[in-house]
Amino acid sequence: MAEENGKGVDLKAGFLQVYSRLKSELLEDPAFSSTDDSRQWIDRMLDYNVPGGKLNRGMSVVDSYKILTGGQLSSDEFFHACVLGWCVEWLQAYFLVLDDIMDGSHTRRGQLCWYKVPEVGLIAANDGILLRNHIPRILIRHFRDKTYYTQLLDLFNEVEFQTASGQMLDLITTHEGEKDLSKYKMPVYNRIVQYKTAYYSFYLPVACALLMAGENLENYFDVKNILVEMGTYFQVQDDFLDCFGDPEFIGKIGTDIEDFKCSWLVVQALEKATHGQLSILSESYGKSDPAHVMRVKTLYKDLNLQEVFLEYEKSSYEHLISSIEAQPSKKVQEVLKSFLHKIYKRQK
Amino acid sequence: MAEENGKGVDLKAGFLQVYSRLKSELLEDPAFSSTDDSRQWIDRMLDYNVPGGKLNRGMSVVDSYKILTGGQLSSDEFFHACVLGWCVEWLQAYFLVLDDIMDGSHTRRGQLCWYKVPEVGLIAANDGILLRNHIPRILIRHFRDKTYYTQLLDLFNEVEFQTASGQMLDLITTHEGEKDLSKYKMPVYNRIVQYKTAYYSFYLPVACALLMAGENLENYFDVKNILVEMGTYFQVQDDFLDCFGDPEFIGKIGTDIEDFKCSWLVVQALEKATHGQLSILSESYGKSDPAHVMRVKTLYKDLNLQEVFLEYEKSSYEHLISSIEAQPSKKVQEVLKSFLHKIYKRQK
Ligand SMILES: [Mg+2]
Ligand SMILES: [Mg+2]
Ligand SMILES: [Mg+2]
Ligand SMILES: [Mg+2]
Ligand SMILES: [Mg+2]
Ligand SMILES: [Mg+2]
């Protein structure tokens, strides 16, 4: 999205410049007297794990803050909004590095997972922790004198806690060894997605922008709920595209069926399946053999899940739009609509 | 130490009561709508990993605060000092759970390491992260209205960053596969110990007590340095006892030689060894075969490392005492001396 116009290109280039500055500052952090070896390690680890994603979460802090303040940003404002955007990206990198270890994944963002790099291995677990620790280092350097510094720390702490709690729910629900489809129900699905994805991907960037704009987050409970709902919709799309998206377009081949994921599709299928269809699912879901995968996909089609998805998409959109238009502030409405329009009917 | 007198027993019992309360509060944290399954998981995970150590770090917050305020604590003061003590214990639990994964360890505190428990496995990595996330949950609940709340957050963030940085140094220096003794030099050893152990074990508890007593930590750089020096001395003792301590007394059989640890003993041996002795070390250090271990121990004895240690202990003690007595505040001197006397010439 950001790349679609000249403005987007500028934003991305400016955003990436801020990354370089933050990295240099971390490598010279006076709280740790580094050695050449450790400086090189962190330098490489950061480049490998932090800036290689789509950066949508991070850049949306800048976009949101621009809308909220309604004008051009001073270079200082632009810089600070980018710094908070990068904190969101650092948080994401931390979760992904550790998630890949726990899931035994092989690749991420078109390269080996960090822990799979031969000389890294389980040192990656500590690198994940370092990524997390960089956030308060960045915040204390650039925000300690702001009136909202403590609120920023509280915000990142709360969102991290929610994400880690969602990750726990995911891990104990979809626990390897067990393969128990009876746990895959819509309220469980929604709770996992809400905590594991929605808070940090959707609420956190807007909350950062609101704090920078001088707002008190206690007045924005509705905004939080709307963003969490949007995050849930985003994850449902992700699950749908994993099976029905164009691999060339989404840039990877989905493996949710093979991986026994608690995907929106399998939860829907379990709700709608006949007795006979249930036994297909329990036989074939979570097996890597292509014949089993194909049986599941055929079942999804038999159950019309593509249509069910389109209806879900439509009704989510309508519900979100009406919640957004009930917001008292036009600028807040605009922020929320810009998020929604970035993801509505996305194909990747 | 705490168990030696009636007062100590009271402290420990009271301290453990606070643990139960904190656990209940975490299990009902409104920031996460838990399920029965996840509540049970956390309950068990906390009991398994948090309260089973010696609790010296945590209880020393209470002891230090008592000395600083010079009197009996109100029940509210006692409670708050215990809460900060438990935050230190939670931080330690978080580091230990993850360290055991990275080190491939088997047992900890007389039981299986958490990740080695069959139904846990790598979920332990996320549990470690949850332990870490509980600290700001505890702090926001009990300290948000204190004038020093932000300083507390900053303190825990800084000390966690230093510990994770020390862990990184340790991991990249003593990297499995490589087995390169040429990196094991005294400045490297000191840097690892300072960051990985001393800040969180010695500085953090005192800094918590100072904040509670209304002090500004910026005025306590010397105290920080003294505590870091004491933490280094403590780790040297730990390394010495791993080889020369009485296994019955220290409660475990040391394996630093087998594990190719960057121990104070091997660093000393490498400094003092002749050419021939060096080749014994490079042949035998890091091998689990008892004959190799014995060769290393014999070499340590040939190099008189027991005597070198006694001299180190004596000169550390004297240097620490004179630094402590240069402190302007008698109460601060008393806090520091009580730490030092708890560890001086310890046999376990
Ligand atoms: Mg994963
Ligand atoms: Mg996962
Ligand atoms: Mg997916
Ligand atoms: Mg270890
Ligand atoms: Mg270790
Ligand atoms: Mg030891």
C-alpha cells in the first residue's frame, strides 16, 4: 500500500533512515559496554530480523499521527512517529523470532528463520529477548522527557502481555502431540486471534499515535474495540488466503492444513460438517500428505466456505463502518477508515 | 541465612504469603480474559518456577528497606517491599527458564527443568516471556500511584537489558561447537559476570529498596559499582565451589569443567599454565569423561588455585570494605555490609 504513490515511497525511505539511526544508537548504548564481537552480532541480528517485513504496522503509526494532527509533520514529529513505529516493528520481530522456534518453522519472510541459521541456533531465543529489551532502550532515549512517557511504557507492557497471553492460549489449545479438533470452536478462535494478533497489530500503532497527539487512552475504549475487531477480521482473511489465495500473489504457499492450525476455515467446517464430513476432517486435518490436504480443501469447497467467507467479510465491514461512524471525532474516524480500507477485500 | 533465626522464619513465611496473593491477582488479571485451561497452566507454571529457589534476592529487598528506614515496617511497607522482592524473583525465574532451554540443561533446583517436563517442551519459551510480562502487571497494580513508579519501570528495564546483554556475551563467547579456550580471558570473564549476574542479583534488590525509601538512583553510582563488584566476587565463589565445594553441602555436583564453562578457575589456569599444562587444558577441558575431568582438577591443584582463590577472596573483601566505608551514609554502609557478610567465605 505504502508503495502505491510517491508519498508512500518517501515515507518508506524516511522510515528506513530512522531504522539506521536507531540501530547505531543501540550498538553504542552506554548501559552495556559492548565488544566488537557482540556489536557485530547485534548488527547482523537486527538487519536479519527487524526491517525485512512489509512494515505496515510501523508506518501506520506515522500515517495515523498525520491524520490526527491534520497537517504536515515537522521533521521532529516525523522522526518521533517513526521511532514509535519502529518500536512496533521491534516488538513484532521479537514475537516472530520466538514463535518460529516454538513452531519449529523453517522460513520467514523469504529466508531461513533466524534460529535455523547454522551459527545461531538457540541463541535466537536470547536474541528475541534482546529485541524486546531494545524497545525500552529506544523509548527512554527519545521519549523520557515527554509527558506521556509513562503511558507509553504502560501501553507497550500491556500489549506485550496480551500478545504473550494469546500465544499461550494458542500453544495450549493447538498443542502438537494432542491433535484434538474438539477444542477448535469459534469463541476459542476469536480469543486467540484477539490477544495474539489484534492488540499489537491494530490497536498498538493507533494508541502510539494517540499518545503522541496528547490523548488519554482511557477515553478510547471504543476505538480499541473497533481495532481489535478489525484485527480479527484481518486474521480471518489471513486464514482464508492461506488456503484460497494465489500463492504467487501472497508470496508463500499456505500450510495451515498440514500444520493442524486453528484456522477460521477449519472452525467453520467443524461447525457445519455432517457426521461423515467430520470423520474426513479428523482423518485428514494436520497431515502433510497432499492427498489428505486435498480432501480437506475439497470439503471446504463442498461446505461453501468461500461464500461463507464473503458474507463474513461483508458483514464485518458493515459492522465496522457503523461503529466507526458512531465515533465522535472525525479525525479518529478517518484513522480507523484508513486502516479498514487498507485491508478490506485484500488479496495478499 | 534467613532461616537462622526466628525473625528470618517470619520474614520467609510473610514473603511466601505475598507470593500467593500476587499469583491470585495475576490469574484474574482483567487485561486478559483467561480460560480455565490457561489459568491452570499459569498456576502450575508459576509454582514450578518462581518460589522454589533460596529467595535470597527477593528477601534482600525487604532486609535492605528495613535497614534504610531504620525501624519497624508498617504492614503496608512490608507488603510493598515483598512485592518488589517477588518482582526480582520473577525476573530470575524468567532468565532461568530460558537459560535452561538455551543450555540444554536437565535439572534445576532439584527438579526437571521446566522445558524438560514432557507436556511443556518449547511452550516453556513463551512461559518465560509470560514470567517477564508479569513484572509490569504486578508493578502497575501496586505501584502506579507511587512517585517512583516510572523509575521502577526504568530500573527493571535497564537491569533486564544488561542481563540479556550479558547472556548474549556468554552465548557468543562460550559458543558450543567452537570450544575455543583462547577467548577465556579475565576481562571477558568479568564483563560476562558483571552483566549476566551482578546487576540483577546484587544491584537490583538494593535499587528497589532505595527507590521505595524515596532516593534518586542517580545519586548512587558508587553503590551500584560496589554491588556489581560484590556480584562478581559472588560468581567467582560460585565457580570455585563448583569444583572445590562439598557436593553434599552445595546440594549439587558441579559440571563446569564438563560443560566447557568460562569459569574463573579455567581463566586463572589459562593465565598461569606452562606450555605443557596448556595442552592438557585444551585436550581435557569440556569433556565429560571423568578421566579428563580429573586431569583438569589435578592441574588446578598443581597451579595452587585454591590458594589463589583465598587470596582473591581476601583482597576482594578488603577492597569492598574500604569502598563501603567511604560511603557517606551509615545506613547505606549497613545495607552493603549486610550483603557482604551474607556471602563472605560462604561454603554453599
Ligand atoms: Mg508460527
Ligand atoms: Mg505459533
Ligand atoms: Mg496465516
Ligand atoms: Mg545455564
Ligand atoms: Mg547459560
Ligand atoms: Mg555455577
